[in-house]
Amino acid sequence: MEGIVLRVRLLSGDNVDVTYEQPSAGSEEEVVDHVVSTLAEDLGVLRCRHGDRLLVLYARGVAAVEVAPRGAVV
């Protein structure tokens, strides 16, 4: 499965658009469930992409996550 685009609102109020991929997932719903369950943990960490850069997203800095229906500009 291709990656999904997430708009992440950080606790600082800033937004960042990232692409998250989970090759073992069969559907977008499975990927979203994985993202939500990972970020719900105190020590949750996601490896994402922002353009051609690897970004590590720590749950403790995330205020909200929005799944882009068409994809944000990354």
C-alpha cells in the first residue's frame, strides 16, 4: 500500500504535512488505526517522510492528526 498523508498539529501550534507508510497494511483504515494507536502511547514514535527527508514524530509533541483526503502538499 502507498503511504498516506497526515497533517500533524504540534503542541507548539505549528502544522507539518508528512507521509507515513506501512507496507504490511492492507487498507488505509489499518494504517490510520496504527497511527492512532501508536500516538496514543506515551512513548509512541512514527517514522515519516517530509519531502525527501526522514522525520521521526514523537507522540508527546503531537496535539492532533488529520488524514488528508486528497493529500497535502509535501
